[in-house]
Amino acid sequence: MGAVLGLVALLGVGIAGVYAVSAFLAPRGVVQVRPFLSGARAREHAMSRFHVRWYAVTLIFLAFDMEMIFMYPWAVVVADLGPMAVVEMFLFLGLLLVGVLYAWREGAFRWA
């Protein structure tokens, strides 16, 4: 019990120390520097609207991202699970292919 209380006390001292260093090193007054976007000044507001086609591109990216998230662990255990795991992965990829074909038909891959 004493070790736990000592650890909690050490944690409290560490947090107080971080706040003290931050208060000591923080700039005083109002900072007049504007945020930068990749080294250049922002030309539009952060809450500006995007064209609707970028939402379809985002969904396609997420579909491929989810594919990779599921394929890496699957590749590790596929030898242990056998042929049924291969069938399940092809069904999953087929479902994703249906989504990509739908996006293609709707024009999500047209950039102009």
C-alpha cells in the first residue's frame, strides 16, 4: 500500500513539475503569429466547405484502409485456419469490390 501511495505522490509531483515548467517557459501576452499550413499562410478558414466529390474519395480510402487493417492479422493466422480463412477473405474482398464498382459507376474516380 505504501508503494502505491508513493507512486501516486511521485505522479502528482511530476504533473505539478510539468505545469510549473510550462508556466515558466510559456510566452507572455497575446501571440501575434497566425497558424501555418505546410509552411504557407492559410488562404481559407479551417471550417471551409469541400466539394462533395471528396466525400466519395474519402469513403473509397476508408474501404481500402479497412481492407488492409483486416488483411494484416489474417495473413498471420491464415496458415493455422486453413482454406476456410481464404474463402472468407475472398468474400470480404468481393464485398469491397462491389463498393468500389459502385463508386466507379457513380463517378468517384473522375477527378475533373
